[in-house]
Amino acid sequence: MLSGTPLFLLLLVAGIVALYGGAELLVAGARRLALGIGLRATTVGVTVIAFATTAPELFVSVIGALNVSSDVGLGTVVGSNIANIGLVLGAAALIKPLSIGDRVMRRHVPTMVLAAILLVVMGANGRIGRLEGVIFLLVLAGFTVFLLHYANVDPAPMADDPDAGTGISLRDVGLVVGGLIALVVGSRWLVAGGTGLLSALGVPDLVIGLTVLALGTSLPELAASVVGAIRGQTEFAIGNVVGSNIYNVLAVLGIVALITPIEIEPATLRFELPIMIGFTLVLVGMMAYGRRLTRLDGAILVVGYVGFIYLLVP
């Protein structure tokens, strides 16, 4: 057995557990806070919950970029976006077919596609620098203003949720703070354990980010979307993934690029990024056809994700 392997495994498992627990606390608190100020549940899914479940990717990518390399951050984001579509939405659709609301299709899906295309275009020269990071964050700011505008002109009726418009409580704030603390600790453990274990096996940083770290940080999206599907809150499940993929690119890579420029290998431009675009466009096609994701669609997405992992791991 390689030296330090038991410790790396322990850190990896503890990091995933802490990320999952932290995201659960953050999602619970963020949802109640958002509803407390009168946002619709679907808007909460694509904004507050999506940003909350993106927090693991943000922490892992930033800490990985600072302590390991920017390949970790890029791999985590690209791998997480692919996992969100192939694994998270695929599994949720297998549990229960997901209906696609007009609000998500018109307002949110185009931004998800734009974010994916921006990543490919901005990284075509093999580097995402601080200027590109600023552009990502400006687009994110525009998207947020757009959503807030529609939230103000189309507020949630009180009948939609009994918690809507009830105000902010200290308990909800505590859940958010506790979740953030768990995410910080968990992300450090996950980066240390995942990179240590796979580096000892000779696996490149980019592959580490695309597999172990991407899967670990996608657990909150998986939990939120599967629970949403089981409870019949299908727009919530869809909004969570669409929003998360937007924030992964625009917020996470935007912030990482401001901290340290991200170098993109030619192999990544030829394989991983086209795969991410492919998954995104296939998802949009499935969503546009009949405005629902069927169990067959879910099976196709999951099989596609398994195929991606098979091709990725040497």
C-alpha cells in the first residue's frame, strides 16, 4: 500500500461528508431566507439553492488553485457541470419524469448555454486570465440583475408556500453560517485527500478534478435534485442544476481566474470542453422536446456520463 494512503482515504471521505452536511445546512437556511423575503420556489431553485450547492465547487476550486494548481479548479468545474447533467438530472429523471416550466426554459436555460459557450470561447487560446474572469463576473452580475428584476415584478403569492414573506430568522442565518463553515473545512479535506491519493497513483491534476473532486462537489446538487424529484418539485430539481452550471462557470472560474490565471491544456480543449458543450446541448434538446425529461432521457444521460468517465480514466 502506498505511503499515506489510509490518511488520504480518511480525508477524502471526511471531506465529502462535511461538504454534503454543509450543503444541506446551507440549502435549508438559504431556502427559508429566500422564501422569507418573498421569492418564488422556482426562483429560489435557480438562484439561492443553485448558488448554495455551487459553494463546494467554489471552495474546492479556489483552495485547489491556491494550494495545488488551477487545473484542479478547471477540472472540478467542467467535471461538475457534466456530472450535474449526466448524473444528477439523469438520476432525478429516472426517479420521476421532470416537467420543464416556461420560466426556466426562457430565462435560465439560455444563460446556461451562454456560460458554457463563453468558457470554450474565452479558453480557446489556452488561457483564462483576469480579464476573462472579470467578463465572467460581469455576465453573472447581469444575470442576477435580470432575475431580481423579474422577482420584483412577479413576486411569490403567499399561497405558494406558507413560509413566503415571513421575514428572516436568526435560526436560518445560523444554518447558513454553519453550512459555510462545514463547506470550508470539507473542501480542504476533499482537496487534500483526493489530490494526495490520486497524485500518489500518478493521476494528473486535471483528471483528479474531473473525477473525484467533481463527483464529491456534485453531491449537494444530486441530493437536492433527487429529493425534489421524489417530492414532485420537478422545476426545483431542474432549476437547481441549470443554476449550478451557470454559477460554476461564471462565479467559480471567474473568481479563480482573478486569483490566478487558468492554463488550459490542448487535450482539454479537444476532449473535456467539447464533451461539456455536448452534454449541455443534448440536455437543451431533450428539454425543448415535449418540455419534459422522461425516464428514457434520464437513462441516456446516465449512460452518457458513465461513458465519459470510462473514456477519461486511463
